[in-house]
Amino acid sequence: MRIGLAADNGNWHKARLKAALEHLGAEPVLFSLADVAVVTGGAEPLRVPGFDALPDGVLLRTVAGGTFEATTMRLGVLHALVASGATVWNSPTAIERSVDKAMTSLLIDRAGLPTPDTFVVSQRAAAAALVEREARPGRPLVLKPLFGSQGEGLQLIARPEDLPDEEAVSRVYYLQRYIARNDGLWRDYRVFVCEGRAIAGMIREGDGWITNVHRGGRPLPWAMPDAAAELAEAAAAAVGVDYTGVDLVEDGEGGYLVLEVNSMPAWSGLQRVTEVDIALAVARGFLNAVRAARPPRLVSASG
């Protein structure tokens, strides 16, 4: 199999995935989506570094950062690979759905899954009216960047005047009801789902309301309840991701709510508190998908 590993940063994750693929008998070619070119006039216009022919599968760890135009081209490369018959984990469609928090919320709600009340509007006046109606003392709304990860850019909004200008949020206000725990702890949960199955989970506990490990949150072992695993699996299916980190919060009534579904999850914190080899599970699931997608070779019967 011709296998590519697309990773631009995160050396720890890249090394773990490469080692896991090699352990399973694959010989992955490391490349960056930023180095893929389109050259017409030949047999195949898509030119992937390290491959004479297009790969059978690409395991995507990161998409190289850049301008809107550069990101659009790199997602276009992934769409072109899928159209050629290559297996791409996660697929570009899944990535587009999950990096856009508004689309994720829409899909989660359409699937009938529990999630905090969410409001997405484009104008500050509309956002101010929402805050005036929905926020109250001790019950703020969370303002999140539409495209963002690892807890960056989150703000608590208690009053309309707390809202930033439209330019500061790229003219999209994504507001979600803040869910406080009954015991006052700053704690939520991460569930790692691969091939449709919840394989590991952890508690994330912080000294403030943002609990992401990247922002100082502490990963703790968690005996994941069936209800949490099933909800995370359903959320992954609703968004269409092959492997993902699903963030959950307790609803205060013995259940859980879906906060986010991540298509390029980090798991270094989770790996510290679980015995599951997450990179190996991702690599195995990906190679299974590549094998399932490849048509069997015809063997001529010679008499």
C-alpha cells in the first residue's frame, strides 16, 4: 500500500503515528499538504511529494496553517485525493464540518443529541439582543471563535457590553450557554473515538473554567460510563469523523452534553492516563479502511 502521513507540526504525535504505522507493516511517506502541487498537462495533475502515483491512503494529522486561500487549496487537495479513490482520515468533509463550530452544533442538534443551547449570528446588535435575553447573573454565555481549538480565544459574556466588535470575531458570534457544575469544580471530559467506538477517555480538570490540557488543564483517569461513551460515539457519527476527540460536560441531571467534536485531536494528555495505545488504534483503523477500499487484484487462472 502507498501510505502518506500528512503532518506539519506536533512532532510527538507525528512520531507516534509513524511508529504505529511501521509496526503494522506500512511504510508511510511523510509530507506536508503545503508541498502538494497541481500541474496540468500530464497524466495526473495532483503531485504529492514522495509519490510517483497517488497514494492509496493519507492519514492526516494536521493541515498546514496559512491564509484562507492556502487553507482552501489544501482542503481542495484532500477532496481531490478522495475523488481519486484514496482513503483520507479524517475526510475533508469531516474536517470542514468539525472546524466550523456552527456546523458541528447544527449536526449535533439535528441528530437529536444533547448539547448546550447555542446561538450563531453575524451582527453585534443581534448578539447583544441574545445576551440581553439569555444571560443572567451567574449564567453567562461562552463566546467561541468559529474556527479555533485548544481553548484559545474563549470569553465569558454576561452583559451585552462585554461583546467585542464584529471585526474581532470575523463577523460571526458563536455563543453557547455556559454549563457550571453543581459542585463548583472546573471539570469536563474528553472521549477519544476511533472507527465508531469510544476507546479511551479522561477527566480534564483546571484551576479556571478553561480546562484544555494545552491551557494548563490536568488530565485525570476516568472510568468512562457507558452513557458518555455512547453519546461520544453518536456525536462522531453525526459529524462523520473517523477518529476524533469529543468534549463532554455533565448536564447536572446525571447525563452529559456534547461541547465539541474535534477532527484533528491531540492526545498526549490522554495517553498519560490510559493504557490504550491511541496512535496504534488510529493507525490500525486507518489501514483497515484503506484495505477495505482497495479493490481486490484479479488473479488469472492458468491451466
